[in-house]
Amino acid sequence: MDPVTTLKKFLRFPSVSTDPSYQQGLQDAQKFVTSHLEAIGFTVNVFKTDLHPIITATRGTNPKWPHIVLYAHYDVQPADPFELWKTDPFESEVIGNRIYGRGACDNKGPFIAQLTALARVLTAEPDLPLRITFIIEGEEEIGSLSFPKFLEAYKKHLEDAQVILISDTFSATENQVIITTALRGLIGFEVEVTGAKTDLHSGFIGGAVMNPIRALTYICNSLHDENGLVNIPGFYDDILPPEPWEKEELKRFPLTEDVFKKTLEFNGIGGGYQGEGVKTIVPSRAFVKITCRLVSNQDPEKIANLVTKTISERCPKGVSIKCKISKDGAPYSVIPPHKNFSNKQSSAFLKKVFVSGEKAIEEVFGTKPLYLREGGSIPIISLIKKVTGLDSWMFGIVLPQDTPHAPNESFDLGMLEKGIQVYEKLFYQLASKV
């Protein structure tokens, strides 16, 4: 299997999960993943959902073998705005040492690294004493809406699994890998402010009634203080400060702790006339989309209640407000069990994963990994931990300059090959009895 050729083909399927017009691209991406897993000897099943299927694939049946789980997703973000791309986002093109296309680094490239490593290992050692379960979903970019129902049905197959391996996180540079130890949780809101039943003539009515856009901007402005901190009573109450070992790790990385702060962000806002020229109205409604990124020990339900209560209390007179929770996921953290700073009991196998992973990374990249929190979110990781007890080893091969979710998303082909090599070494080590 040539990883670059395989990735180029994979990127040409426009598997945008949030837009129904891309349904064919999602189906084609799912079939592509299924066929490649079957080609390297996996037994594949497709779990039907209300939206996009979840693929499970397994190999190895000996109960004495270690059992590991690999997670990835085949859906991607929308490519808009198309005019800012220097290549066609769904054609895939190699320029220099990078491959460009929507999904190149998030998450199709890292998945191909996992797949290629397995293809190489299983070709060399078909009877590798390692049970492997792949879980590849098609809704990660829209909050993994079908995953809870799937996990409830599938959890019996994970009862003897020992770890999840993930490459959907960042590293600092091409020479400094990061093993992510925490992901932020996420909760989203859709807020709508409504005034009159219809748009009104601004000359006759303007100034006499509360404009929903003005009301909404007042509410949004009130949610942060002058220093940019979230201005919601109780929002920060449950946050745990970084541990001493985390501060020591941060000293090895040229970023401040501010990078990892909890946030409340506005993701989209609208209302009134959006066409060319001017239309003199007082709009009947305005809306905003808001997300909150949560850190360890922040509870999504509690934060949801605090945010909706605050928004409702700050709504001006003369308009009504609706606040709908659109998505949520709890934060996740793991303490590397092989380090001196770990005072928690972990399984011997989880410790083996971290030890073997660190050794493989140092051999391939020439430097030891950093163990740091990340600002991103993978909502299903905390859910899997809650339902099955499984912890995750998160190996980042995506770089900041890869610009996931933005125009001109790309993936460094050097990171692709090094990621493959790390996974090869790791699979061999996890299958060994040493």
C-alpha cells in the first residue's frame, strides 16, 4: 500500500457530514474505508445510524492476545470559503512535501498512517498476536451524534479491550511530538432573539421597539469582561489548576498556559437583510451560535444551565429569547502512568503503551515526546471512558501549519511517513510478551 496514493484517493470523496448534499461523498468514503480494511484482513461491519454509518473492523480472535482499539473518522468539515483555496479542496494535490485537500490532516491522513502501518506489519507477520478493533465514524465533525447509541450497543465487544489509540491531535513541530494528556469538552448553544412577528419598516417603527439585533449584541457583549474572561457567575468555579508536572512539561514548549485557557466563543451570528444594498427594516429575529470549551472537572450540564440562565437574565425587555443546546461532550484527561508524577493506579498494559510509544517516537523523531493538554475536543473519548473505562493514547502527527477546518488544509508527508513508522514499532511492541 502506497500511503500517498491511497490518501490522494481518499481525499477526493467530499465526505462533509453537516451538509446533506454531500451524502454521496460520505457513502463513497465509507466504502473506501471498508474495502481497505477488508484488504488487509479485517472483518468489517457497518453500524447503521440515523445519519452516517459507523464502521467497525476486527482482526484476531485469540482471547490470550492483547486487545487494542483504534479510533478515527471519515467525515470532514465543509470546505467553504472555496475562493480562498489555492487548490480544489476535493481533488487533492501534492505540492512540495505537503498534500492539500479537505480532510488531509483531519482526519484522513492520520487514519491512512494507522492503516498503512497495519498493512506493513500484517504483511510481514500475518499471525501477529494482537487483537485489533477499529472504530471509524462519520459524524465526528458534527458532534458524534450517533455515537452514544452505537457505544451502548457495541460496548460488550470492548469489555476486554485495554487501550484506545488515536491520532486526531496536534504536535508542536515536525521534530517535537506531543502525546496529548487532556482534551477540552464542548457544549454548543443556538440562541434566537425575536421581536415582532414580521420585519418592520425602520422609518415608521425604528426606535420605538427593541431591535433583536441590538438586543442580541448587547447579550453577546455581556458574556465577556474587559479582559476577555467569561463573564458568567460560576463558570470557572470547578476548574482544577495545572499540576506541577504539567508546568514542567510546558517549560519545554514555547507556549504559555494562556493557550490552554477555557473559552466561550461566538461561532456565527445573523439577522435582518443579508442581500446587496440596503433594506430599511427592523428585523423580526436575530441569532447567534455559541460554543464553550470545557477543561477538566467542568461539567457540561452545569455549564449549560449557567449559560442559559445568564443569557435569559440579560435579555432586554421588548424581545423574547430561545436558547437551545446543540451539542455537548465532557472533557477528558489521562496521567501518563510510566512517569514519576503519576500517583494513580493504571493497568500494566496501559503503562506498556506509554513506554513503548515514547520509545518508538524517540527512535523515529529523535526526541522524546512532550505530555501536554490540548485545546481541541473529541467528545466521544470521554464518553468511551465513562462507559467502558478505557483510557486513550493520543499521538499527534498534525502540525499547526496544516490548518485543519480552514482553507488550504494540508498534511506534511514527512509526518505521514514518521507516523507510520511509530505505529509499526508500537504494534510490534504491544504484541510482544516483554
